[in-house]
Amino acid sequence: MKDAVLPEALSGVFEPDAAGGPVLIGSHCRECGADHFPPKPACPDCACSTVEPTELPRDGTLHSWTIVRIPAPGIEPPFLLGEIHLPNGLRVTSRLEPGDYELGQTVRLAAGMVRQDDGMGQLTGYFFGVGD
């Protein structure tokens, strides 16, 4: 992860931490305390502009998932897509690494190649996988 080049679209949303591990960046409102992902320039809850970047929890609970059987650019089907509930109340929709899943199980943020596209090459991004 330390040497991974992130696409510009993920800059400020997904970054390596000091140890090189993946971290999602959300926004935290200093006025009402709400967290949001992806980060927002102003709080959608109270319209305050005093938001700051915040690291989001790496572990969450798998709320739902599906098998996607229609190709997406650079992503060969089938692949898994899940909704993860984070301990701070946020819900994140993300690809899941291949594996066996059960609703309610703990999943953990991971990073790596998420797609191969002739026009863009390998794209590094985030996904969730089986937690410890």
C-alpha cells in the first residue's frame, strides 16, 4: 500500500495512514458532531461549514451484499458489492473481496487493485474483506 498510486478521484477519500495501511477519510462537523462519507464541504445535517477531515473506523458490520453479474468498465463479473455499517453510524457501499460472507459479520477495510482498465491501467482503491 505504501507505494500504491491512488487515482485523483480517491484523493482525500481514501489514503494510506502513517503505517501504510488503508484508511477512509470522511468529514466531521464541529458544530453538530455528524460524520459523513464521502467528505462534504459543509454539513448536510446542519448546513454548517465548519467541517474537518476525519479517519473512519476500519471495521464494520456487513448489512447486505449482492453478486453483480453485469460487467463494469475494467471489472469482470461476477464481483461482490456490500453495504457496511460502521460503528460511528455511517453506511459505506463498497466492493467486497471474494469470499464467503454472512449478514452481520465483521468486515475490515483493505486496499489493492480494484480494476484493470486498458485506458487507465491498474486502479488502486479500497474494498472490504473478512475481518479478524
